[in-house]
Amino acid sequence: MRRLARPFLIASLPVCLSLATTLEAREIELPRTMAWTAYGTNSSGYAQAVAIGGMLQKEYGTSVRVLPGDNDVSRMTPLKNGRVQLCACGIASYYGAEGVLMFANRDWGPQPLRVLTTSSATFALSLAVAGDLGVKTPEDLKGKRIAYIRGDDALNKGTEAFLAFGGLTWDDVTRVDYPGYARSFDGIIAGDVDASFTTTVTPPAQQLASSPRGVTWPVLDPNDEAGWQRMKAVAPYFQPLKATSGAGGISPDTPVDSASYPYPIVVANADLDDNTAYGLVKALQDNYDSYKNSAPGAAGYAADNQDMTWVVPFHDAVVEYYKEIGTWTDEMQAHQDQLIKRQNLLLDTWKTFTAGDTPDDEEAFAAAWMKTRAAALTEAGFTPVFE
């Protein structure tokens, strides 16, 4: 089914094209069937994907099959293998694009990923700190016992970023290892550890808030430029956020200055059909009112919630859409060009690296790749971020 494009403007983004130069609107052309991967069936990401699928079925006759994945690799493998067109992923999509952490192995390496859209919510991603310690800012975490979750790179990187905001590292705190995320919160309640990384709305944070220890969230001053620079040097995907929902009394009346990054991040491979990429992003905006209340967090897909200068490049057809509606700026294009240049450099470096002699041992392989990767990025004037 096809629908003619309707005029649409994003009020909060600067208009870079005059009406005389705005591109002619295209029709929406979507395939009859689409397959996505997403988080598990009890996640908000899965519920959002299903809600979007319902809208696409109703408005365009497109049937969407959503495949739940238990972990980052299981969600991204079908995308890599071409079994699905899209992944409603988490921040691991950025790690995949960079070829780091769980993707720094011979089966993966950097992936040619492109963003179609993201969802931004009202909750923060932060360190939940026991409320009986008097912690007010990340600096106050010095000497505290901080949870480290074995096998969860995203959570541990988030913790490292919050410590960096306060000018701290793991050497400034007592690291307490846990086999799983939920166990770390049991540890806080039991008095065995003091903080663990999470979202402000997650059930474990609510449980901590109801416990005798209570919960507090370190405040990130949005005007602390040095703090934000340190944080972004560790994890450049974090963005300032005034959280208005969460455990411990966070609300629109009592917000907390904190940080967040989009979830889900809907990504595809760079070679996704242009009509599909363009059609999806346009359909999401044209029909926003019909699905925004259909699942928790679905309102986060609003056009003015999209960060057009983030850390993963957008699909070319998505750029075309934002040019069409007159909101794509020269600054955005320059940023996009640099991200694509970085991605192509990583892909070329990986190709050369894997064509040569590489260690058989997986840890040695990853170490050699990370060294080669960092050298190539540095030589080209990019910051490696991960070393």
C-alpha cells in the first residue's frame, strides 16, 4: 500500500532549506513483510516494535515479525546474516559499529550499521546509589563499593563513564564483582555493595528505593563542561537529560539532572533498501499520534527527540527524509560525513587486519585488533575511544 507524503515540520530543529529548495516529497513504499530483532518479550523495546508493527500493518499492509533476543549478540546476529532487516537494539549497536568489546573477535569486527530512528525517554541511565551514604554527585563515590557485572560491557562502561564525570576511575573505588545485574541490587540492599548501574525506572531500583537503605541518583551538572568532556571521552553516546521519572521520588515536579542515551536504537545495515528505510522513517512521523501511546516509551520516537549528531551515522535515505522536510543542516551533514569516514576506515582496517597473520588465541586476537584499530584511527585524526 502507498500513501502520499504529507507536509511535516520539526519545530525544535533549525530549518536549513528554504521552501524553494526543499526536496519533492516521496511516496511511502514498504515491503509486504519485515522482520526485526528486539529485546525480550517483557521489554519496552519489544513492546514498541510490536506497536510500530501494528501501525505499519494497519496503514500500509506491512506485516512485521519481531524476533526477541536474549542478549546483544543474539539480537545482532540475524541482522548481520541478513535474516532480518532491522534491529531494535541497545547501545551494543554502537559497539558493533566500532568493532569493540563483545564484537572485537574474528566472528564480528566493525559492522556497517546505520541508524533509522531512536527513542528517547524521560528516565535516566545512572548509578543507583544506596540512599544512606549521602552521595550527591559522582565525586562523592570515591572510596565507595561499586558493582561490576561480569559479562555486561554496556553496564560497566556506563559505570566507568559516571566515575569519569567525577574525575574518578575504578582505581578510586572498591570494585565488587557480581555474576548478574539483579544480584548486584540484592547486594546493595544487603549492605555488601553501594552502587550499581541501571535505569531510574527499573524494578530493582524501585526495590532498592523501598528498602531501608533507599536510593539516590548522582546529579550531573549540565553546566559542568569538564565533567561532560570526561564522561564523553569514556562513552560518547551519553547525553544530558533532566530525568522526570524514576525510583526515589523522581518526577516532573522533582527532576534530576542526569544522563541517558536512546533506547531502542533502530539500526540496519548500510545496504538496506532505500525505499524501506525512507518509508519507515516517514511512516513513523506521519503516523506518530497513532502509536505514541501504544507502548511504554513509544512517545520517544518524536522527530524532535532525534539527535542528528550522535555516534552512529544515519542511513542515506533517512538523511534524504530530513532534507525533504527542511531540517537537515550543514552541521549535521559534516558530522554525518565524518561518521561515515570513520566507519569506512574501520571496515578497511578490519579487512587488512584479518587478511594477515592473526593470533589463534581469542584474547590475543582481540588485543591485536584493538591495537591496530586504535593506531589506524589515531593516524587518521579520530579518537579511538576504546583502547
